[in-house]
Amino acid sequence: MKANCFGNSSVHSVHSVHWPQMFVGNSRAAGMWQRILVLLCMWSAFLVCRSRGQQINIGAFFYDDELELEKEFMAVVNAINGPESEQTVRFYPLIKRLKPEDGSVALQEQACDLIDNGVAAIFGPSSKAASDIVALVCNSTGIPHIEFDISDEGIQAEKPNHQQTLNLYPAQAILSKAYADIVQNFGWRKFTIVYDADDAKAAARLQDLLQLREVHNDVVRVRKFQKDDDFRVMWKSIRGERRVVLDCEPSMLVELLNSSTEFGLTGQYNHIFLTNLETYTDHLEELAADNETFAVNITAARLLVTPDPPPYSLPYGYVTQRDSIVYESNDPPRTLLHDLIHDALQLFAQSWRNASFFYPDRMAVPRITCDFAASGGRTWAMGRYLARLMKGTSGVSNTNFRTSILQFDDDGQRITFNIEVYDPLDGIGMAIWDPRGQITQLNVDVKVQKKMVYRVATRIGPPYFSYNDTARELNLTGNALYQGYAVDLIDAIARHVGFEYEFVPVADQQYGKLDKETKQWNGIIGEIINNDAHMGICDLTITQARKTAVDFTVPFMQLGVSILAYKSPHVEKTLDAYLDPFGGKVWIWILISVVVMTILKTIVARISKMDWENPHPCNRDPEVLENQWHIHNTGWLTVASIMTAGCDILPRSPQVRMFEATWWIFAIIIANSYTANLAAFLTSSNMKGSITNLKDLSGQKKVKFGTIYGGSTYNLLAESNETVYRLAFNLMNNDDPSAYTKDNLEGVDRVRKNRGDYMFLMETTTLEYHREQNCDLRSVGEKFGEKHYAIAVPFGAEYRSNLSVAILKLSERGELYDLKQKWWKNPNASCFEEPDPDATPDMTFGELRGIFYTLYAGILIAFLLGITEFLLYVQQVALEERLSFKEAFKKEIRFVLCVWNNRKPIVAGTPLSSVRTTPRRSLDKSLDRTPKSSRRVVIGRSSEEMREMAQGSGSSSGSNNAGSEQKEARV
């Protein structure tokens, strides 16, 4: 080829020298330029032909059983070289085959042989090599060394001896971090790490997960196995474990999973995470098809590759698809090492082209021998430059690489790559991990389309979950047999998320409590842990202990703890309820006191000289003196004082005033005491008792109290360091018989049966429900110990986030509130509403009706007396005026109904009763001088009005009255 190039160039040069002959005669300089031009053309042709035919030797190591990897290597080299007519650089592979028994000496000899043949780089060997001798030889000679399989990353002191080595397999430290991030994203709090004890590199790629065991030994367990072990012994030691991180060779995976079946680790509710990046080469779909009990949720990790494989290669697995047609292939599957070999060759070729562009005359590989380099001879400088170029290469957005981003650290370890988390049973990718630690979810729609029936564990207990009596009568089955708040809530969530479900009531009717001896959970929590349910719902409280065993969604109800107490039936107040502030004896003593005080006051007033008065002050020499403190006035003053009504007549003598003042003190105390106690006795507040909160309840021993044994309220009091809580817990423990109950219904029945001698501590929401259903129950005090109800799910359940989102949306729409109103409120209840004990009680007519009836009776009696007196008066008028009773009645009633007329003149025949306000002695004298026919006045007129009316009458009547007054004055 070179000869032809030179020949062609020579011919071209001979023909091209004819054109300057016209200048030969001009000067000798023209001939010199002609010769220079010919030499330049010849040199350019030589460089072009040499570059087009440059051959670069590259060496590679493969073991005898790695024929498929060797084929991949050759195929990639041919793809890089391209068609022969377009080749500018041709890579020529030199393959060295190894045997499993070859040691470091054989490897060194083979490597030195490749270097003697002028290779520009050495690829391999795989991880089967037990020595790093190839890396040491390359480092001493300056030849780039590229690895494509997992290897020992070595200690810091050995790194200077591996400066020429790059490894495209992900660095173990970064891979370990990726696994830890993925497990954390699963939400696992408790799991077991299982790996091969014979794999020396397993501990390095699991180091981040293994470090968790040092911090949480009771949460993270570690189990090791060896190839010839009985795997059943290992699986038996972790029976009941539901989260497993399994690291093993793909060839051992099927056998390991088969041996775990009898211990329940492949059940429907388990989750196994496979860390080997080549899990897809083992056919798990066959295992799932052959084993009916194989329902475990398996996820695996693999290096993320570009979606389109090279045209010369096969995709992963035995099945390929072209033009919507599935083809089965008997060829061995494509593995991760195939792609890493592809990327290694592409990386070297790219770096060689870049170096050739800048240093075309320095790319020849010198003849170097291992002996010459070892003796301190000169190494290949461009080889070290090529190694630096490859370490600085970024594979971002480079379509030549299969494994996406490609970057190395200074030691040649690959530090950037993407991990795809996928389902190995169907090959569906679910998430992608990137070097920043972020995890992006994929194919959410595909996962939702997987239909399965979720088992919902619950317990019988209204209003959350109970049997529908109508459905039982109709012999219905399934979910139609149940009703309650939890039933409606799950149904609403299922419609929103889109899944099917069935309720599974637990046999022991327990929420979930850890047995300290057996370390087993019972109730709903136990059903979830034992893989018998996907979720649990009822009045299930989130507690710290339960969160170590299961996971919870966001709460769907917030509550606290309160005290359930017995409420005495409401009794209608009697008519004399206003007398209740004082006992019967008190009222009797008050009446006796009034009578005695009236009599004693009359006697004392008659003894006193100052209380005898002149009936006519103008007469300085009266014949008689009058004492106004007769039995009527003293009785009126006594009663008016105790009724705080007041009176217009008062005593004058000191002893009577002292007597009256003492009675006033007594009257004020009696009146105020009655007023203070009246509201309490007319309302239900006096029935509350002295217990208003947990502190009061714990400070007495008369009323017993308790709660559900082992429930959330029990744990709240047992684990709290607060004095009141600890005191209450100790009192409940010391009660005999036991103060604890099995469930809320037993506690409610116990409160109702003991009628005030027993109180029950329970959640406020359940308390409200039972209080609505039973009018003889009430709550005492404010709630304490904030709690939340939520749906329990297994750790790492993928559907937990969907359930939480649905609950939040139902809350935003107000549907959770509507559900509570539906199941808590009793439309048929007619319970007596208790007044707020902290507010001023509002008295109803039923409580005060006795007082009104007393008022009405007094008014009626007074009115009857007035009518009787009026009828007698009308009868007297009819006799004196010689009128019929009917005419007299019409006349008087007509005047009575004229309410605007307030004056009535005195006429003849004034009755005696009309002048009662006149002093008795003066009245008698006036009556003696007044004809009987003239003794009639208007009922209710005072003496002054009568005098005015008399003065305005006729002259004869006026002279008679004047004469009577003068005669009376003389007397």
C-alpha cells in the first residue's frame, strides 16, 4: 500500500513539473522552489497513507468459559473499526486465554507477552483472577489497563501501584450507598441481610446496610450462607421475617428461594430485594410459574443502560421482540459484562482518537519489555496520557456508551452510574437511583393496573365495624355483611385509588399487643405481621410500639382520652322544687321565727313608751294615745324584712329598733343563702360531684376506674413519667377485682351497672358515640393525651402513599366529617342535655314552675277576696240607695271600668270600710256624728282625698262636716 502511494505521488510529481519550464531561463531560484514543492507533496502523501493504514494492537484476557465475552469483545472491535474502506485507525485484538488454575506467574507472563507485541492497552481479566499482577505490570510499563468486572478496590497504600488501571464496574462504596438509599426509600425499618460468606466482595457492597446493624441490632439482622449449606437452617432462623436483602450469585437464587418457601418467606406479603446487578440472567418467572405459593414481592437492582442495544448484540434474556413479534433464542443471554466490555472499548477508542488529534506524531507504541521497565527503563508516556484522558471522560449524553453516565475518580474507580430498581418477574422498571441519592419513580400506571384483592383486618366494635342485621337476615356474604365508619372509609378510599378488598375480622378481637415472652403480636397488628392482611383499620391508635412493627398512613381521625361516667336519670322537678335550697326543718324554723318575732315585737312595742303616739298631733291634750304596732303591722314588717320588700312604718324606741335590726341580720343571711343555693338545686350541676378530671379521680378511692388492658390508653399511662398518670396507673393495678376490661363495650356496661361507682378511661371519639347512644352516660373533664387513628400497613407497602393521599383528599372535601356525623349522631335519641358546669346555669320553666304557681295562687286568692268585698259593697249600695243589686252592680262596675277617672266624690251612705285609713278613735267619733246614710266613699280613697271631696260637696254637707270637726277638736 505504501509503495503504491509513493508511486502515485511520484507520477503526480513528474507530470506536475512541466508547467514551470517556461521559467527555467529566468533564474535558478525557480528550479529550487520546484524541487521543494515536489518534496512537500511526497511527504503529505506519505502521512495520509500511513494514517489510513495505522494498526493499533490491543490485548485482552478471557478465561476458557468466557467465550461469549470474547465474542462480544471481537464484535465491538469490528464495529469500532468499521468498513475497511473507511478505516483511518484499525484496532487489532490480541487475545490471551486463561485457565482457572492459572496463577499470578502465568498472568504476568501473558501480560508481558502482550506488551512485547506492542499493545496499546490491556483489557481484563475478569474477577475470576485472584491476583492484580496485570495492573502492576501495566503500571510499571505505562500501558493503560481497563477492567470491566468487579474487583478488589484495595487499600490506600496499594493505589499508587494501580495508576494505569480503570474499572468500568461501579465502585463498591457508591454501590453500597445506592442500596442503602433504595432500602430507605422502601420505608423498611426492620429487615434481614442475607449474603454469601464465600463472596469476599459482598461485605464491601453492603457496608452501608451492615452499618445499620451496629446501631439497630434488634431491627437489622444479618445471616450468611455457603454454597454447600442446607439453606433451610438459615431461613428457619429468620422465620416470620418479611423484609429480606438478598445478595447472591444468579445461579444460586432459584435454589435459595425454593428452600425458603416452607418457612413462609415467599408469601404474598413479603418483600425481597436482590442486590446482584445480574439477577435478570436467572429465570425467576419460571419459579413463579411452577410454585403456586410463590407470591412474594421481588425487586432487584441493575445498572441502567440505554434503551437501544447495539445492532450486533442481543438484549437481556432469551426472548427478543422485533416488529411486535416475540422470538425465542437459544443463545446465551446478554449480561452486564457484555455492556461493560462495550463501554470499555468505546472509551479507549474515543480517548485514542482525541490523543491522535493533538499528538499525531507521538501515538506510535514503542517496543517495551517488562524486564526493561522493571530495571528502571523509560515507560510509554502517551500511555499515561491516555489513562488520564479516560479518567477525565464524561459519558453524559454520549450515545456510544451503553451504561449511561460514565465518570471516574483519580484512582480509576467508576463513581457515576444510574441504578434501575425493577421487577425481575416481568422486567418492569419501577424507579431509578442517581448518584445524588435521588430516586425517581417509574411506570406507576403499570403497577396500578395489577389487580389484587386486599385483605383488610379489623375487629367488631361499633361505630367503626359491626354486623349489618338486615344483611344477616338476608343471608348476604362478603363485604355486604358489615357496616360502620371503617367500612364506608375503606370503600371511599378504594373508589379513589382503585382496588378491591375484603374484610377479615380478627379472631381474638384485639387491636395488637406484643407478648414480651413470645415476642409475638396479637390482634390486627399480628395479622399484618404474619402476612394474613394487607392493612388494618378500626379505632386503631398510632403508638410508638406499633410503629416498630408496622407502618401507618396519615391519620384519619384526631382524638384524646377522656373519662366516661354514669349520669343519673333526669328527674322532673316537683312543684315545691324552689323550696329545696332549705330543708323542711329549716322552713319550719323560719315560720316559727316569723310568728315568734311578730308576737315578741308586738309585746316589746307595747312596753315601749316611745311607740305610743298622739293620733292628732294638733291636739296637745289628747284623750287617748295610739300604738301602731298591733299584730297586723308587726307581722307585715317581719315578713317584709325577710322578703327584702321593705315597709313604710318603722319603730321609734331603741329597744324595738335593736330588736328589728337583729331580725334584719337574720333575714339578710336567710335570703342570700336561699338565693345562692336556688340555682344549684334547680339544675343538674349539683349532681356532678367533685370529680372533674383525672387528677381528682386519682386523688380519691371511692370511685373505681379502669381502661382496656394492653390498649393505647393503658400504654399511655404505663409509659408516662407524669405524676398524675403514674398514680392513676398504680391505682388501677392495685384494684381487686381488676379495673381493666377486654374492650370498650365491657367498660361501658361496667359504668352503667355500677351507677356512679366506676368510671372508664377511653378515647374521646368512642366515648362520644356511646354517650349519643346511651342517655345515662356522660363525659368528665377535658381530653388529655392526644392520639390519632390511622390505617396500619406492612413496612415498605407501596400502596401506603396512595392510601394517605386518598385520606387527605377525603378530609379536604369534608367527607371524613360527614362520615363521622353519619355514624356518631343518633337521630332517635332524646337525651337530656346537660348544662355546662362552667357556665351560669339557665333555669327553665320546669324548674321554676312552682314559684309561678305560688304567684298565680296568691293573685287568685287576692282577686277572689277583692271580688267578694266588691260584691258586698255593691249589696250595701243597693240597700242604701234603694236600687236593685243588678242596677247597683252596673253602676259601680261602670265606674270601675273607667280607669281614666281617678276621683270619686263621697256621697251619703258611705260604708265603714271606705275610711279604714283614718285612726280608729277619730273614726269612731266621726261615725258617731255622721248619719248612716252618709257613710259611703270610694273604695281605696285616702282620708285626704275624702276631705277634699267632702269640701267640694253641697253647702249642707260642708257645714255638717265643719261642725263635726269643730266639735271633735273641742273634745
